[in-house]
Amino acid sequence: MLEYDPYLDPNLLPKMPKKWEDADDSYFSAHPEEKEDAEKLKKQIEDAAEKLKNDREANIIFARQDYQLRDGTAIGLEREKSYLYLSADDAFLGAGEAKLKKSISSLQRASEDVEKKVISTIDEERQKSDSGLGFIFGQ
């Protein structure tokens, strides 16, 4: 399983060195050679954050959505296939599906029957899990 969040990627959003994060004027007075570098990096970080914020493609972050990945055999469907259940709002789903299809050319939407089977299986698993936790905690 892979996860990716562009806001944590130092290639897209550089990090401010620890010594400069909380530095005040007295620090830079004692280290004037670092002040200009710190200001340049701060500006670079602000520009990168603004660019990232406005990049629709980069903001399609699957890890922040409710998703389940199931192997076909585990849910009584085709063993050669895996099924991704993604529960998100419509705005995310449209852009997310397009991004996934761009990355995975063989990806296609499941038939309505398969979709219902996957969703009902995941719902059943969640209900069993919830009732199991209730039993453990005496609810």
C-alpha cells in the first residue's frame, strides 16, 4: 500500500531548517550571513505552498478519503481483480477517477452488480467490526 501527500513532499514544498523556524531578530543579528538565505527560503516555501494550493491535480489526495481496497477472492468475485471502494463527495470522485485512469490505463468502473456486492461486503465487515468493538467495551 502506498500513500502520498504532496503537502509533505519536500520536493514540492521545501522545509525550513529547524534553526530558522523559531529564529527571531536577535538570532539573525548574531548570524547576519544566514538572514538573507532564510528570507529567500521563506519566500520559496510561500510561493510553493500557493502553487500547490492552486494545483487541482495535486490536491486530489486519496489518502484523505474513505477508501477500501479488496482482493476479488476475498469478496467472492473474480480472483484476478482488485476492487477499490472510494467514498467521497462528487467533486472529488470525478477528478479522482480521471487521475486514477490517467495513471492506471486498465482501470474501469465496475458494473452496477459488482459495485453493490463490494459495497455490501464492506458495509457488513464494518458492522461486524463495530459490534465486536461494542462487545469488547461492553456497549
